[in-house]
Amino acid sequence: MDVEREIRALANWPESGHLVLSVYLDASRTDEHARQKLRIFIKDRVKQLEKEMAGRRSRWAAVEEDVRFIERYVEGLLAGLHDSEYNGIALFCCEHEGLRSVIRSRIAFPNAFHVAPRPRIRPLAHLYDEFETALFVDAGQSHAAIYLVAAGEIDRVVTIENEITPRPKPGRLPPSGRGDDQAGAHYRQVSDHLVREADEAGVRNVLLSGTSQAVASLKRLLPKRLAEHVIAELSLGKNPSREQVRESAVKALREAERAREEAVVRQVLEMKTQAARVAVGVDQVLRALAHGRVHRLLISDRFVRAGFRCTSCGKLGEKPPESCELCGEPVVSTDLGEAMVVSAIQRGADIDEIVGHAEFEELGGVAALLRY
């Protein structure tokens, strides 16, 4: 599944008045205690939802089939009937609008159960930010495997095999350096495949694995625009398993993301007084979003703030007015962090969820790099 495309589709979900259930599950532990804990979590949230809608039977009837779908899915998951190889599951349901989406991840989600007019996508956006799409290349002198790793999972693999003339035994003359020429042609072929894959997938993370000679030979052939996106050079041994590749990619991506977060926070701190280039704090970021100026939204993983959203024009703010100041239509309460992430994705901005950064928290936990 193309997680980025799914996130965009959910962010642009048309608000029809029908409620959407967004459920995130941590399925990383399979012992009986963990299964029972997950079962109780779902049971308690369903009871809470029934209680909240006790006086509005028509509203409960509108979501009941979605609730039953989630209950059936979770029971099947706990019984090992489906998706047992995944650690994280995200479910999005709205029977009236034909929405039944199951997103599977090797990375666990914190358990969460949301009911709102729109899908809850912030945890999914965080997953995609934390584990951006990457290309992992396992290179040998005559073979190579190029793995596309998306949201912590191997999406596809391209293999390349070439016959290389063996080196001559000691005392014999080499056949005019033919083996070296063949090896060079092999690495050029791998480099060409890698460039095409990177361009098609829009990848900015490359991991190289193999002997030091193989990695160096391949890296020399990469164009500068791709070589500068090599985030790790590894040696996993000959023919690593898919799980070794996946785990190594996840670890390297997590480390690279922490480094990028530190760099972008430093950039914001240095430019925080330059209003033409950066927005800092809720008010400034909301104005920048409203004018389509946000290029990159930075939001703390701890950011929680209540606010409002206009049901017509989408205006966001902290203190709800009686009606929207722009279009006069009704406003509804909203989770402002979620709403800002949705707004940024709708406008094509990148999202960085900043994890545990004290100086960034002092700025208000939200900032943006601007387009112009």
C-alpha cells in the first residue's frame, strides 16, 4: 500500500456529516496479557461510545456497523486469523461513505479510538515522517538487490545478476582486465537502476550495504544529487534476509530522522525573528497555513491544544467565535494539532513531528518554514 497516497486521501476526506471511526492498534505483543489488554481497550471504548450516544439512537445506528466491523477485525487479529505479522494496525471506517481502510505497519501505534467527522491521521503522518521511504541496496561484485522500504516495511525488491569472469589463478595472466571491466559495468547497471527507482519513488534516503569495496565502487558512480542522500553504509554480510534488511533500514531511518529534526529545529531557532522565512507559535503558524505559505510544518509530539475549525472554509483558530469570521458558517471544536497536520498535508507541505526537544517546546511546540 502507498502510505503517502493513503494519508493524502484521508486528509482530503470530504466532510459529509457522517462520523468516521479511526482506530489505531498496538499489536506488537502476542502474549495472552497483551491480547486481553487490547480486547478490553476496544470493549471499553465501544461502551463509552454507546453511552455518549444513548440519547441519540439514530446517531448510534449510523456508526453501529462500523463498530461491529472493528470488533470483528480485532477478534480475528487476536485469534491469529489475519495480519499477525504486523505490529501496528490503523482502521478507518465510515459505512455510509463506503470507507473501509486497513493500514498495516511493522511499527506499532499507541492504542487509540477516535470518532469524528473526519479521519484522524496524525499518528499515520508521524509514522510516515519517522520512517520515510528509502532505498536499501545490497551490492556484491556480480549481484545486487534494491529494496524499496516504505513506512518501515519492504514494498518491493529488484534483483540484478551478472556473470563475472573469475580472477586468474596465481601465475596466470589476466584476460586483459576483463573481470574488472565486467565488475565496473555491473556497478554502473546497479547505479542506473537505483537512480531510476529513486526518481520514480521520490526517495531522499539511500542505504548501501556490502563489502567496503562494493559500497565504495557503487557510491562513486552515483550522481551527486543521490550520493548526498546516502544516510548509512552498512555491511550485513552475504545475502542478508528481508528481516535483516528491514530492521537495519528502520534503525538507520530513525537515527537519520533524529539528526534531521535537530538540524531543522536549529534552523528555526536561528531564524525565529525572520517573519518572512519562519512562523513560530500557534498564531503565526495558523496565519501561514491559511495563506498557503507553509513549506514544512514542525509540531511537537506532545502538542495538544483545543481549537475550532470552520465547517465550510476550514479556518482554524483557538477561541471559537459564534460563527466563522471569514464566511459566516458554523464552527466546530477540533484538536488543533490534528487540524494543523491535516491542513498542511492538504496544501502539500512536509510534516516533521519533533520528539522530545526542550528548546522547541519553549517556542510553543509548533513552527513552520515558509515558502515565500
